[in-house]
Amino acid sequence: MTTSKNVVWHNAVITRQLRQQQNKHKSLVLWFTGLSGSGKSTLAHAVEEKLYEKNYRTMVLDGDNVRHGLCGDLGFSNEDRIENIRRIGELSKLFVEAGMIVLNAFISPFKMDRQQVRRILPHGDFIEIFCDCSIDVCESRDVKGLYKKARNGEISHFTGISSPYEPPDKPELCVNTAKLSIEESVDVVLQMLESRC
């Protein structure tokens, strides 16, 4: 990646701290990671719904949605996955500066990439939530038929089949989405979040 030349960062008159005061909550990133079908998007959207009911300012960034625009030029090679997560990390940082809670639902298979996003954000603003779910359960939930296509060789670089997934070593939160209901999973996330916002 090249560094842009002849650019200067402009400090905003309305700071993150002022936005947080107006919003009455801290801004941060909830990073949901796990295999396809592990419940990342479902959980992120369900948590957002509860936060919205409490007047929190939120935004869900979802893997498929981001690839329709911001990352529409990227494929699924290792290099493209790395760039995909880098862009999302930079976008997330802007949302945090805007005083929002960003709920990111991305497979983000590589530890190194998630660590890079953690480094982009100020200390304590990146909360990694591992949606822990076995590949067998993920495949049983596969309404799009992606696992079947991957096993038949129709999709290359598919995480968990032909491309690795590296689970986090020390996530801030591990949610067993195979055993907990969506309501129980949301409660676990909200309990953790209450101590930080």
C-alpha cells in the first residue's frame, strides 16, 4: 500500500468527545468475527436494534453490503481479504470519530488483519467478539448453499473449506452461537457493553 502524498489531516472543530457528550455514550467498534453461518450478522443487527431502542447512535457494517460498494472491486484472494479488512478498519475509525458505535460483521479470517484494525483505533475502542460455532453447525445453517458449492469446488478461497480461519486467541468476548439463542447472545453482548459505555 502506498502512502498518499501532499495531504494534511484536518482536525475537526466538533471533536469526538463533543459528539460522545451529545450522544450520551462512548463510541467504539464491536467486531463480530467467525465462520460463515456463525451468526455474526444476525447478532450484530439484533444488538443494534436493542441499542437503537436505548437511543444509541449505531451503524452495522456487514460483509456482503460493504462488498457491493466500498470493496466492490475486491475478490476473495488472501490479498483482497487483507485489503477489504483494512478499508473497513479505516471506515470504522471515521465512524468512531463521528461518535458512533460501529457493529462490524465480517468473517475477517486472519488474526493479523484484526490486529491491524485494533492498531488503527485508539486503545480500548476495538472489541473483538468471536461468534464461536462449529463448521458443522454453520453448514447446517447455510441457506445460501455456499458450503455445498465450496465443497464441490464451485467456490475457491472459501473460509473453513479451502481457506483458513484463524480464531482469536484473546477476544474481549466469546459467544457460543451454536448453543445460545439469539436473545441470550444479545444479552451477553449488552452486558459486556454496559461496562464500557
